Amino acid sequence: MLKVNNVTLSFGGLVANNDISMEVPAGKIIGLIGPNGAGKTTFFNIVSGVYKPDKGTIVFNGTEIQGKRPYQINKLGIARTYQVINLFKKMTVIDNVVVGMHSRLNQGYFSALFKTKKAREEEKMAYEKALELLDFVGLKNRAYQLADSLSYGEQRILEICRGLASNPQLLLLDEPAAGMNATEKVELDQLMQKILKKDIGILIIEHDMKLMMGVADYLYVLNYGKLLAHGVTADIQANPEVIAAYLGGDE
Amino acid sequence: MNKLLEKKNPAKHIKSFGFLALLLLLPVIFTAVDFTYGITISCFVAIYVIAVSGIDIVFGYCGQISMGHAAFYAVGAYGSALLSSKLNIPIIISMFIAPVIAAILGALLAYPASKLVFHFLSLATIAFGEITYQLILQSPGGITGNAVGLATKKVNLFGFAFNTSFRFYYLALAFVLLLLAAKTNLVSSRVGRAFVAIRENTHAAEGMGVNARKYKVIAFATSAFFTAVAGSMYAHFVGYISPDTFTNKQSVLFITMLLFGGTASKPGPIIGAIAVLLLNEALRSMENMQMLVYGFLLLIVILLLPGGIFGMIKDLFYKYTHRGGKENAKS
């Protein structure tokens, strides 16, 4: 589904991502790990269109997407969450989700201005679907509160829900468990399993190794912007290079 | 927002019907109590409500500052005055064409300016306002009458002339209702949600599929249209326009009204326009103090009432209805 070929991006003299290739199939959870500053979030920003890579291609369902704008990539079926919570704080929870549907709704300017019958029906459908989605992630009873009144963990879940609203085939999760307590982490794990059943592929950055080893089907390890290793979780856990990178052991 | 829940509330219908009846009777009441000046003020309130509601779309909802909206006010006023006098277009049509021109200008300004962050955007819009002011003050061929200004005709619809405050009030009321309905529709739609998303977090909005540049341009153009409609109403109500009305001071007045009343709401611009205009009337005898007063108002609002008067009312209402208990979800 997603195929990244030899992507390189540098900022000035710093090579943030160096010759990275990876593959994300549908219905699987692919983990991206590495020490702080390894270039994981930069990689997400490249895939989601925030940065344009200097070299390499990103192919999503047969279309080259490198260099496209974030809103275009969202429309093609890639949704994301952010490392730092990036919700629309002064909007209600349900409105956050409906904004997530933006690229799947059709009303244009004039049908909105005159509130045509079609536009009204679409709005009704959108809010119903948003409620369903909130029910799916377990935030239905919060629908009409402002997004910033939610707890930290709930805000992270809302970001995932907002991402799901665009009906993506690929979901990029940037440290979804950060700041969550143990119970919330279990719920997040269950939610991801539910998302997989919709045949959505997940690419996830996470520092919580326990969570990561439990959920990920396959792992890629970044270090200093380079791909250090990749493989199934058991192999990665046993890989001496990976252990050295994390523990700073001698080489 | 939660309009799905509000639907079919008979009490609300009766309230809005009563409100409309009051608005319709207002000039009659003013005439009965022998205070016809009140009708003139009401007409100005209507004009300002439209202008400020327009700015609310771009500033309140979309989060993009404009300190140059007097320019669009001028395009509406001069545009309609010139189109009707030089090209003999019926005024009611020129009052529509001029705002369309303003909307196009707004889009042309917003397209390059949409990349600018807040403070640079405010500088760019100040510059735009100043350029427009200079252009009407020293116009090519003196078409705007330069410093002398222009006399404008009154609106005449099928032989009925809106040549008194009493008559013009009803035309203005119709415009207000029409444009506020359009604004309400727009802000509660996919387009309006995109505006607010851009205001709240442009980065995330783009990530959620919103083409931020496109929607900033749309917000700017719509807001220019509204303010230009107000400008054209001003021109054909007062009967005379001159550059003095379209200085930066006018832009500041718009923003003051909006901040004072409260941003991103329907009542905010209405409350702001009424409050500031009444204050203006009260301070009529010391006209050179006006800017000072606006300055104080802005300081008060920014420091003490970030939500404006309407925001304060909303907060009080919320506190009143949620006394004691913890906030409970609506569903």
C-alpha cells in the first residue's frame, strides 16, 4: 500500500533522513522506533506532505505522493496524528471529527451559503457519522464539550478519531501513548486492534517499548537519520546494533 | 455546532418572531416618541453590523487580521456611486456589483498575503487600506472627486425612493437579515468549519484535508463583500461620500466594534456596533477624543474581556446555569 524508496532529506548540513526505504501493507501495524532525534517525526512529516524529500519516492497505492501538499495527501487516504497534541481546541469534540471529514464532504461555497437541501442532508449525515466514530473510540459522551476540556489521554484518542474521520487507508500515529496512564494504554492497544479490523494500515512511532513489542507486526529502527535495522519484533529485540543504539553501548 | 439538538424549539421561534416584530416597529416607535434621530442611528447601526460581521468572518472565524477593511468599505461606496452615476446602472444592482468587485480585490490581496503570519498580515492590510485611501484622494482623472467627494443618489426601487431615514431603515433591515442569514449558514457549514480549523491550528487543518490558502482567500473575499455592501449602503444613505470616511481610523473602528462586541458569533458584531455607536454619539461634542476612547476600549477588551461583551454574557450565563454541579455533557 505505502512504499517508500530511498528517501533523503537534509536541513542545511544536517541529514535528517538518509536513504530510508520501507513498506506498510494494509491491515498491519508497522512500528518505527529509534532514540530521540533519530528522524522519526521528520519521516512522518515527509510522508504526510509537510516536507518535500530531496531524493527518493513515496508511492501510495500506485501514486507518487512526494512533494504533494498535506491536504492533498489526506484526500488520497493518509491520515495522521501529532506528537504534540494539535487539536482544534476551541471547537467541540464532534466538530473536530467533522473537520476530519473535510476531504470526504462535497458542499461547496454557494451550497453552504444558501444551505441547500443537499448541503443540509450532507451535514446531517456527517454529524451522524461523527457520533458513530466517537462511539467507536469511546468518546461519544464527550461529543459536545470543547476539545481542550478533555483529559490528555482523551485528547490523544480524539486525534486518532479525527484522523479516522477522513476514512483513511493508512493511519500515521506519532507517539499516541505519550502521557497516557497504564489503563489508557491498554485501551489504546484495543483501539488499534479495532482499527486494524477495518483493514487500515497503521504506521506508529512510539517510545513505550512494551506497547510497541505487543502491537507491532514489524519494526523499523532509525538512528541518526539512517535505517539501522528492520524485522519482526523478536529479531529486533535481539539485534545487538539496536541494543547498542538504545543503551549507548560501545561498538 | 449542536444545531441538531436545537431544531424545532417552538419557544425559540416565538422569541425570534417577537424580536423581528420589534425591529419592524422600531422606526414607528421612534417617530411616536418624537425621536426621529434614533432612526438615523439605527440605520448606521445596520450599516456597521454588516461591515463588522464581514470582518468577523475573516478575523473572528478564520483568525486572519485585517487592519485595512476601510478600503473595501470605500470600494463599496465609491464603486456603487460611480457605477450608478457614470454607467447609469440601477443603484440596487450597483450595490451588488461593487461588493463583487471588492470580493475580487479581497481575493487578489489575500492570495499572496495568505502566507503571512499575523503581524505581517496586519501591516500588509494597513498598507492596502492606505493605498486605497490615497487612490480615492488623488484619483486618476479625478473620477472620485478627490478631496471634495461625490454626491450620491438615493436608492429607488420600482419608483419607490428610499430617501428618508424611515424608509431606508427597512431596506437596511432587509440587507442585515439577508447577510446575517448568509453568514450564519456559512459559518455552520463545511466552509465555516474549515475557517475555524485554520484559526485554531493551521498545521493540523492542512493535515485534515483543508486547503488553508484556498479557505483564507475565501474568507477574505467574503468579508470584503460584506464590508463593501455596508459601504454602498453608507453611500446611498448619506448621499455624499468623501475620503475622510475611509481612513485607517475607520478600519480601527470596525475592529474595535468587533472586539468590543465579541468575535466569532452572530450577536457580537451587533452588540459591538450598537455599543460603540452610542458611545460615539455620547462623545459627539469632543470629536478629537474619539480615537483616545477607541484606544481605551481596545485596551479594556484585550486586558479584561477577551471575549468581548457577548463573551462575558455567555460566561455569566454558563456560570449561572452550571452553578454548583460539575459540567455535564449535553448528550
